Amino acid sequence: MNSRYNVRLLEASALPDLEVEIARIETYSSAVPRMLAKAAWLVLRADNIPAHSAMVLKQLLLANGGDAQISPDVYLGRPEAETTPALLFCTQRGYSAVLSAMRALPLDDIRQLAGEIEQALHGALPRDRGSLQAGSLRMVWGERTYVMGIINVTPDSFSRDGLLARGDELRALVAEQARRFAAEGADMLDIGGESTRPGAEPVRVEEELRRVIPAIEAARQAVDLPISIDTYKADVAARALDAGAAIVNDIWGLRTPDGNWNESLARLVAERDVPVILMHNRWARATVGALGGHYSDAHYDDLLGEICAELRASVAYAEAQGIAPERIIVDPGIGFGKTPRQNIELLRRMSELRSLGLPILLGASRKSFIGLALGLPPEERASGTAATTALGIAAGADIIRVHDVALNVQVARMVDAIVRPGAWERIAG
């Protein structure tokens, strides 16, 4: 994922509804997409555009019925203005003409920017998003929402649902929960042996293995659902894959907690050719209160812009290490390195992540910002979680990671019927 300008779509019209309205009047089916391209007005944001390229882009947009908001220092020609962020406004048809003109110019910056604009538009407004095979499950992106049930084998899980037993008792409890989740409609399971709540202490590899390997083996024997191993440690991931896991869920997005790239985990994922979930995360000082832990001092100048840029960096690193793009899922990291207010803003603007062109996992279940909003402990946050599930799916989430499977499966199916083209016909059929 080659990204210099971090281009992302800020707002999109309800294109499926608009397409239906056009088709009600336009009797020639081949003319519908042409009219849709004229009607859909799209707003893009880009960062760090060289001043000369920004002026060229603005003129091209103006010539095709659009415009660009750039820094006054740039359009006034002040010499200290080297780069500028930009808001781009145009129709799909207009962008097509602008991109053709940009590619024809002998300017590397302009051509790079054209590629990123095209990628953002394609990622945010796809027709065919492809699919991913994970164990026995084939996920067709955009067709429906997939539900991941959480199985914690930790003594200190924030959600208070950790399975604390050992040996045969642990295996029995995991098998029971796995069968219940399968009966409730879960599509996959996520098993973790280290609590990642704010303020939690790290767990040694040996202890994490002692917790997760029996759990994975028990779940694998109990149900035919793909299992995700929730770890950032290559040694744990390798043993988990050997035991039957099919997905690696990395809360650090192929970085280590100290900020370096996690070469050993990236190499393992590439060699095993398994799907990987790359989550956005930042180190921040934890605050622990009566309703759980959260981060009160995480700083962002541009929350969604920085999340998109850092996820793009993780994706680029993954691809450079040999991980196939179609094997990558991104997670914006609700509750990780973000304040409660920032979690709310991220949920409100999550549709901007569509510009990455990758499937999105949302993991907001029972988290502390829900508890702070409702004044409730983790075990009473199911309704609050359901609200995040509904809004997250409407914003583009493809997978939801939840503790309360039955309720969220129902929410997901209802929201799918409302927001996903063709979902109602598949459900009713």
C-alpha cells in the first residue's frame, strides 16, 4: 500500500439508493452508471501535497466542475508554504477526467497523487470487494457482516468473562462456550490469553501458551468455526496455528509495544499464508476508575487522518514482508490508545476507513467508553455494544468482535437487511 498523501473519502452519498432512483426513470440500463457518476458528489481529504501540485490539482478540479480547499499561504504564493492539506470536491465523473489529466502530466508528485485518489475512490466505493477464506469459512466482503465471538482465557479480562480454570476444566468450559457461540450464530472465534485492558500487566510467552493452546484445541474439537489467535507474539502465534488457529489478530498492527516493526510475526504470517488483523494502537498512559480503564491523555492532531496513515504504514509493511493484500483485515482500535471522546469520534467517522480498500473489523464490545456513557459495569453493556454494532456496520464494518454473540448476531442481520444492497433478498429468500 504505497501512500504519500494519505487520501481518504470524507463523505459519500447513499449511492445504492441514488442508483435505484436513477434506474426508476432511466429505461436504458447502460446509462444508469453514467448518470450516477454525474450525480455522486464526493469529498476527499489529502495531506502534505507539495504547493505546486496543490495549485495544479485545484485548477484541474475547477475545470471539471469541482474545487479544492488549500492553504491560503499556497494560493497566495508565500515562499515558506511548501506543502498543504487539501479538501477535494467533485463528482465521480469529474474525478475521472481530473485523474486522466493528472496522469498525462510529466510530474511524479501529480502522478503519485492521482494513484492515491483513484485508490481511495475505489476502496470507498467498490463494486466487487473480493473474498477471504479462513479455515472452513469463506467471507464475501459486502455481502453480510461476520460475527467473531470472544473467548478470554485470562484471569484479569476487563469484560469479566475470563475463563479462569485450568486443565480439563478449562477445556470443558471453552468447548461449552464455543458450542454456545456457534449455536447463537458466530462465524468465528477469537481466543486470547493476555488481557489488553488499559493498565494490564504483560504475560510471559510460557504462561500465554499454557492458557491458549488447550483452549484452541478444545474449541477446534467442539466446533467447525475458524479460530483467531489474539496475540502479538510470534512464538504464541506459531504454536496457536499448529494447534488449529486460522487467523492472527495482532493488536499492535505488526509493531512491537515499543514501536519497532515485529519482523518475526510478519514473517510467520507470510510463511503460513494466513489472514492477519492489523489493529491501530498507540502507547498511552492508562487511567483506571470504577468503570474500568481508559486512556485520558492520548493526543492526536487529526484523529482519523493519523489512524488511516498509521494503518496504511502497517499494511505497507505487511505487504513488503510478503503478506498478500487480500489476506489483510484492518481494525481501527476502539479503546486502544484513544480517549473515550476519541473513541466516539472514531465511531462517528469510521466510514473514512473504507478508503483503505480493506475489510474492517470493529471491536467495541463492552469497552469502557460505553460504561462511561451509560454509567454501567462491563457485564451490563450489551445494549450499548449493540448500538456500536449497528452504527459500525452502517459505517462499513465487515466483522464485529463481541462478547454477547446472540444479541449482536440479531443486530447485524437486521442492519445488513437495511444497509447492504441485496441483503434483504438473500435473507427473505
